[in-house]
Amino acid sequence: MEAKYRLATFAWSSVANVTTQADINREIDQLRGSGGPQPRLDYPPYRSSVLRHPTRDRQLVDPEGVELWAPCFGAADVDDAEADLTIQRAGEPLGERMVVTGRITDGDGRPVRDQLVEIWQANASGRYWHQRDQHPAPLDPNFVGAGRCLTGADGVYSFQTIKPGAYPWRNHVNAWRPAHIHFSLFGTDFTQRLVTQMYFPGDPLFDLDPIYQSITDPKAREMLVASYDHELTTPEYRLGYRWDIVLSGTHRTPLEEQ
Amino acid sequence: MTFAPGQTVGPFFHLGLPFEGGNLLVPTAHPDAVRLHGRVFDGEGAGVPDSVIEIWQADPSGRVPRGTGSFHRDGFTFTGWGRAQTDGDGHYWFSTLIPGVTEPGRRPFIAVTVFARGLTDRLFTRAYLPGDEPEALLDGLEPGRRDTLIATREERGLLFDIHLQGEGETVFLSYPRQAR
């Protein structure tokens, strides 16, 4: 399999007009600092965005009605065991066992309580449990890679999982995504809805990745990088990462709160 | 204040986001069930087969639902929230109820969030019910743009197409207190 894949890579790079990592790096460099603290919707180095980004400015509007509230989730929706991605199958998954935990706050610093957090990720080999991922890395029969939890009264979430591997994709020749975990979050307002990705400190692929670099402000980008926290690490069992998340501001007044 | 930036849902969101019954806010056999559906299009008019649509809405009396249980629907509690992925044709659909008026004098709408591979951040929009009442957001837009926010009434529901780019590009929304 490995030899076959090498051959395939060779054939690819011999084709004229292929996009190389050097091409993508040049494009990334040209757009550095050009956007705000959120990702640019129009970000050509991420090729799939070219036909899928709106060209008109977003229309600013005051939230009203349901937009002032977020959907509610509770114990009826999420079982405690869903926060542990290492116990979903018959055996123990391969890879580096880890805990990722942090506090979710809104733009005013208040904890986001009793709210839903969903994650999905590749396994330790960088392979997703998904039909569309067919690259030559092994699936782990003991690791699916999806989990859910609710935040506590203090806004804290916690998952036990396996550190995901980097994985190759076809944005350009030899494109590799830095290891990441997808996070889906709700706040207390509909307007705070966030789907993002958490990364690991010091990843050598950061500079090369057009998805991470679609956030062109380095300070904003760094908000997506978890920190290693030895206090969270358990002797002879698992490593600990901390990732706190700040959602945008809320709009409800105290009167509406009642 | 800097808020955590968004990132694309990528191509493998099916692993983490869709769930059984996500698009059934009410069972299709509910006497008042309507189908809210449409297609998501890219800048060349092709259907987007890998996008996720979420809706959030008031109940028919205009009340904002506060009940839980969207992930394990009991068939009786209207949670007001649903999630659907597009099929190979870029088509999505929900079984839901027509929302009522939440604030007197305002036209009812269904709040819609769009995610897709290739979309670096989520997009917000509104699917308004068709009607004649004045509505500040709609009245401030040129007619061609306005129409992208109004669902079309059908015999058994509402049609709401979403154009990410180009001709008929949907009006997407931002709100105060969000970083842009």
C-alpha cells in the first residue's frame, strides 16, 4: 500500500499546473493580516471556499424574537458516557489518551451553563471514521471519534479522547492538516453559535495550512490552540490539555432574562 | 474583546453533527406538520452536497421553546430546533410547524444557520413567512435581495433555497457584538 501511494504521489506532481505547497504559501503570505479576528470567508488558498463564499457584505441587524435565545439541551439529550470517546467500542483505542477540558464564557465573561458541546475528530493515525476518508492510514475498530457533553454550572466542559493525528487532504499536492478536534458550541443567544477547530501547541503544520490561516490575525488564530497542562495529566494514564473558549456577546436585557 | 474564531465544518461533519430525527421537529404525520425545504447552491449554481442547515424558531403561538430533548424527540415536545444535512443534490428538508408572531407587529421568521465544507465560518439568515406586513429589515433591502429572505408558500409547506454566492445570493446577517 505504501509503495502504491508513493507512486500515486509521484504521478500527481509530474502533472503540469498542479498547485504546490510553495504556491499556497505565497498566497497565504499575500493575505496575512488582511482580515479581522474571524476567518475570511473569501480565502482562495482554501480552494473549496472559492465558489462557496458570499460576495456581498453581511447585513447588520438587531437580533429579535428567537434570535435572543438559544435552543435548550439537557439530560434528556446527552448521556454522561458520551463525553468519553475511549469507551464507545469493545476495546481500548490505540494512541495517546488525553483529556481536554476548559471553560466556555460569553463575551461578557459569564460562564455558559448547561449548554451543548459536540466534538468529532480523526483517530491517532489521522483517519476519520467516514466513508469519504479513504487515505492509507488504518481505522481503529475501537475509536469512532465523536462525542457530546453539557457544560456544568461553571461553564466547564470535559472530554476524554485520543490525540488525533495529522491527515492529508487534496487542497494542493502534499497538503496536510495540523492535528485538530472539531468543536460545535451553543451560547445563551442564537447569535453566539460557533463551530470551530481546536489545535495542539507547537504544530509544525500551522504555517502551511490554509484552513488555520484563513484567520489572518495571529492573535485570533492562537485562541484556537489548546495549552498542555501538567496539572490535568494523570500519572501513568493520560495527558491533559486545557482550552477555554470565549463566545461573542449576548443581547438579552435582565428584564427578558426573567 | 476577541472571541474565538470559527472554522469550517470540513468534509467529515457527518461523523459528529447529524443525528436521527434531527430534521423532524414534529413527526411528518403531525396534523399541522409542514415541510420547510430547499437547496443550497454554490456560485456556479451547483447544489452543495456537504452542508448542514440548522433552524431555530418559535412555536405556532409565537412562544420561544424552552424544552429540551431535540436529540431524543418524544414526538410531543416542540423544541423549536433542528438540524439537517444536504443530500447529493444539495437538498435539505425539515418537518416543522409554522412559527407564530413573537413580537407584535413583526413578521414571523425561522432563524437559519448554514455550515458547509469550503465555508470558513457559519452564516446566519432568516426565512420569513410570506406576507404583506411592513418589516424593517426587508423594507430596507432592494427587491431582488429582499426576496432571498422570504420563503415561498407551497401546498404542504415552505420552500427556502440558499445561494451562497452569485446570482440571487442570499442575504446573510451579522449582529452587533460579534467580531467580524
